[in-house]
Amino acid sequence: MDLLVVGIGELATPLGGRPLGGRAQGRLLILREAYVLVREGRIAAVGTGSPPRFEGPVLHCEGRCVTPGLVDPHTHAVFAGNRVQEFLARARGERYTGGGILTTVRATRAASEEELVQLAAPRLGRMLAQGVTTVEVKSGYGLTLADELKMLRAVRRLAEALPLTLVPTFMGAHAFPPEVPREEYVRLLVEEMLPAVAAEGLARFCDVFCDRGFYTVEEARRILEAARRLGLGLKVHADELAPVGAAELAAELRATSAEHLLHVSPEGIRALAEAGTVAVLLPGTAFLLEEPYPPARPLIEAGVPVALGTDFNPGSCPLASLPFAMSLAILKLKMSPEEVLTAATLNAAAALGLAQEVGSLEAGKKADLVVWDAATFAEIPYWMGQNLAWAVVKEGRVVLPAGGR
Amino acid sequence: MDLLVVGIGELATPLGGRPLGGRAQGRLLILREAYVLVREGRIAAVGTGSPPRFEGPVLHCEGRCVTPGLVDPHTHAVFAGNRVQEFLARARGERYTGGGILTTVRATRAASEEELVQLAAPRLGRMLAQGVTTVEVKSGYGLTLADELKMLRAVRRLAEALPLTLVPTFMGAHAFPPEVPREEYVRLLVEEMLPAVAAEGLARFCDVFCDRGFYTVEEARRILEAARRLGLGLKVHADELAPVGAAELAAELRATSAEHLLHVSPEGIRALAEAGTVAVLLPGTAFLLEEPYPPARPLIEAGVPVALGTDFNPGSCPLASLPFAMSLAILKLKMSPEEVLTAATLNAAAALGLAQEVGSLEAGKKADLVVWDAATFAEIPYWMGQNLAWAVVKEGRVVLPAGGR
């Protein structure tokens, strides 16, 4: 697709093909009166002043602000059923232990691949409508070979059907299935499930819930090393519930990302910085669980590139708005608007191994961008609870029409 | 407009033409396999089983949930400029004192009536897209006769242009203009501004910010009594910043509503219950200002009808989502989903003097309803940060098409 985007009042983007940590996370390119030229779905030029002569379709932004398409690097958006009752019980004071995951496992096992696709499509469509053009989706509500494959095949079908880049992550190690002894399940993960997922090319990453009450550091290491041998990238659900050393494990294995990190230790922060592992922070979950927020400032100051995600899932975080996570990052994580934009674009892309492809507005990258009904990017997290995405462009195609609500 | 709404999997509504307090607030009518018949913009029948024969347009909900159109009884949605810098400063730890109101006063004075209309229309359109069919809008960023009239005329023009019921409230007593001595401004409010507003029929209510640093109880009484003599309904911004006795004043004057109430005293709660004044709670503001949440449970248990609003404004609450306020009401105010639905529909309508017209799905009321992409009304506050409104019907007209995002 070719496209010329003109009349951009402010273009705001991080720059580069690598995750940005430390002070670099807060540095953006800001252009006034800018244009973006798209050729064959990729950015051909970004500039200011008079746009080049162009014969194809033109999107006029009428002075609005443009950013890269947002990237949500952590969701569990494919599932069946809901957990309204658990949500209400938590509101009445019950504590989250992660045990409710099995409620969703039962519902997801009972659903067909087609049903999972039908349930997830409108959810992903609503994310796209808010300016999210790349979404990671984890499996982990199947916990059998057949059901995990079913979830990942649903993700593949959704990726074919929707104008979104979906990044599939195998997370059979999300919980323990009640019907299989623990050691036996870890063996199944390593010897049967991971090879089957890799053989079918169904996942780009493998993630393990390494935490109190879930997988130990030793179990997680065994699973992740097996995944690496099969060519998968590595992610770790790390230290969400307690400081068990999961961040240190992520760093040791040179994982692409460590996620949650509410209880990461100072040693874990240092290790992540040295390893270059991206910290994926999920403030919506901390907000909903009334847990302490993850230590964004110590992470950034230690040089760890920080990304933001929604953690959208039916239990701990039925909150599916990445712009809202950006607001929480300012209000609760004390990040600057510049750091927040980098976190929700380039660093989130890096958490998915896609920093060379998306996450910034630069020649050569995919033409994924959002026109916001705002004058400046700092308004995106400021105007909360309204969808400011005025137009969404995916690989050069206007997938949501200008004037969207 | 005539319309037949069929295929409603669950219809959930409070009942009646008066605000509901105490246990009655938590009682809903729930119908399965229901229909709603609309004649000339009003509900002609609500039933279950086979719908009646009908020759006009049919909206098929395909098993989705239907509720009354939401009512937002407290917004400041007409203004110019933004307060991104104040938002960021507060995130860095600065405390809210209300002083920033004058920033918006300067911007709003500098804007024309036409500019105010152009700025507010997309905001109100985004509220409508989330299922809000009635919105109160307060003046109070003018603080001169001419500028207050300009704001209220903008509300009138918006009401003519948009498929929304807008309820205008005169709130010249929102702050003190810096250029006029305090006593002189109170005199102007009483002797010039209120009579001019009433003469032009521009407002249905008068509201006063009665709080620490704003209008005293004595000043508020004087202004509100003058408003009552002119035929306006009464509202009070009460005890948001400190327990100054504003709720007691609202009760004494038999005000329609007392709003905010973060610091209401036990005596204030008793007085509101005796007076039958609606408590309009605004949890988004408490969330954003990191203030204590208003005491919803003591209010409900004392028999005060509780309504929910957004308080949408560019300073203390740039959070414009009533569904999100409903989520906060469950998570932070410890209200039940049933109480929350009543609070955002019938009780909110009562806070605007419209409980006989909107706020429930019953024969005779305006046919304002929302079809949600959900099986049950409890999902509305549960699925957060996504717009679940699948179709919005205003006075029998489908104003946002089925399948909206």
C-alpha cells in the first residue's frame, strides 16, 4: 500500500532499531508540520515542510498529532468465559493468588478453535480501534498439548483475519494442570509440547510464570533452555507475586523480556540492565490487584529499557486499554510522557524482537501509525477513558477511518 | 421514531420514576429473551417471549445485554485548552488545590462560542459512543456574565446538534474571578448573572462550589436561594476538599443533588437522607487526585440515593468514561453491580430531575438504551478500558450502528 500522510501538526517518535534504556528512553524526535510517505506498506520518508509530489491516496491529519502504532507486548487475549465473579469477590476484599487461572482453563478447553477466534476477534478489534497495531498473545489456558495448540492456531487464524500484527507466545507453563503430577507436566512441556509447537511454527516466544506458587526458578530454567534449543525467543513472567529471583533468571538466559516485576530485587534490576533484557511493566494489573506498582524509575535509572503492556486477561486484568496503561505509567510509575511513548512503541516492539520492523516512524520500518485527535503526544495519556485514535494506519492502509471515535 | 429491539439475551434495568436509596438501589428488573417496543421515541412495551407484530425497523441484539442509556450527571465538558502540564506536575507530586481552574478560565474566555462548540462536540460524541445518552454540562469557566452566557449558549447549540440530551447547569460560582473583589462577585452572581441566565432559559440548575478555599456556606446559601427564586434546580459541589458543612446546606435547601462528598460528615449523610437529596459520587476524581474515595456504603446504608458521574474536566478529572467510573465504584466504593447500574441510570437521571423521563426501561419513558457486547450487565464494569457499547439507541433512533467499537 502506498499512502501520503500530510498535515501532521506534531509527529512524535522514538528512533532506532534497538530498545532504549536510561536517558535515551526519554528522547523523542518531535517534528512540526510533518509528512510521512509510505511505499508498499513501509515508510519511505519522514519530513517537514512541503510533502513530495505523490499520485496515490492522501490522509490529511488537519494539524493532529501522529505517533507510531502502539505495541502491546503482553496479553492473554485468547480465552473463553469470563471471571466477573472473581472480579466482584476481589472487590469485596478477597486476595488474588492466581488460582482463578484454572477457571479460564476449564472454559478454554471446552471451546473450539473457531469459538476462540470468534471470542477474541472483537477484543482485538477494540484494541486496534485504540491505536494498537501489534499485539502479543500468549497461550496458557489449555495446559494440554491439544488445547495449547488450539489456542496458538486460533492466534494464527486471527493474525490472518485482522489488520494487526499478532506475536504468538507459547505459555504452557502458565499454571499447573490439576490432572497431571507437577514433575510429569514439566516433562511434557519440555519433551512433547514445546517440540510440537516449534514443529508447527506456532510461536515466536516461550514464556514461563516463574513465581511463588507457580514455576520454580529451576523448572523455569529447564523449560526455557528447551525452548531456546528449539529456536524460540524467551520471556519470563518474573517476580509478580514475590521476589523469587525470576528476573535474575531472565538475565542469565539473556531472555528478550522479563514481565511484571512488581517485586523485582535490586540484584534483579542490575542483572536485567547488564543483560539488555527489556522490562515489560503492566501497571493495569497492579492497579486492579491493589499491589505495589513495579519500580519503573529504578529500572530506567539502572539503564533497563522499560516497555508497557496491558496484561489483558479475564482474571487479574480485564483492562484492555494500552492508552490507560500509559496514563497509569505517568500517574503511578512516575514516568515522563516521553518515556511512556517509547515504552509503548519502540521498547514494546523490542520486547517482541520487532524493534527493526515497527515501533518508530523511520524510513524502512512498517508504516504503522496513529493519528490522534490531539495536538501533542502528551495528551494521549492525559485524556483518559476516551478513545482519541482518530485514524489508524497499518502497513500503509487506513484500517480505521479518519474520524473514528 | 418507531423501533423494535429483539433478541435481547438479558435486559437489566432499575424501575420507577424516583431515585432509589438503601436496599432499593440494588434491586433491578432482569428479563431474559426480552424485547423493547418503541413508538414515537418512547418505550411502548417491554416484554419477554414472542415480540408483537411490527412493521417498522428492527434491531436484533443476537443475545446481547441491554440496559437503559447511561446518564452522566456531572461534567464540565465545555471548555478550551488543556491542563497537561498540571496533570504531569500532579504526577510528580504536586497537590491539587483547585487553583488550576483559572488556567481553563483564561482559555475559555479567549474562545468564541463557535470554538467551544467545535471543541466539545467530539468529546460528547465519544461519551455517546460509550453508551451515555444524557449528559449534564456545567458552566463555570467564564466567570463573567458574557463568558458564562457564551458557555451556556454553546451547550444549547450542542444539544441541538447532537443526538444526546444535554442538561445545562449554571456554575458561575465555580471559582472567584481574579479581577473582581469577592463580595462584588457574589453580588454579581445574585443580581446580574443568575437573572440573565434565567431570562434566557439557558440553565436548568445552579451549582455552587461550596468548599475550603471556594464559596463559604453563607455565600453558597445566598446564591442558591437566589437561583431557587428564579426557578432553577439546585446542586452543590459539596465537601470535596474538606468537611465544611456543604452537604448539610444542600439538605437544608432541599437541593436536587450534592456532589463529590469525599469529606462529607456523618451529620451531612443523615441530613441528605432526610432531605431525599441525591449524592452524586465521582470516583474518577478521587482516583486521579489520590484523595480518599467518597463514602458510598455509609451513604447507601443511610438511605441516600447514590448516583455516579465522571466529573469530566480538564483539571482534576480528564477521565471521561462513565463505564470506568462504574468500575471504580465496584473496586473502590465497594458498590454492587446492581447498585452501580442504578447509580449510572435512574439515580443519575434523578440528579438531573429527569427520573420520570429517562434512566429505566419502562413504558412511557424515552427510548434511550444501549446494547452491550456482553451477556450480562455485570460485564459492563468488569471489561475495563474497552468500549463494549455495541449499539446506542437515543429516543428510538439507532444513533451508533450495531457493531460499534
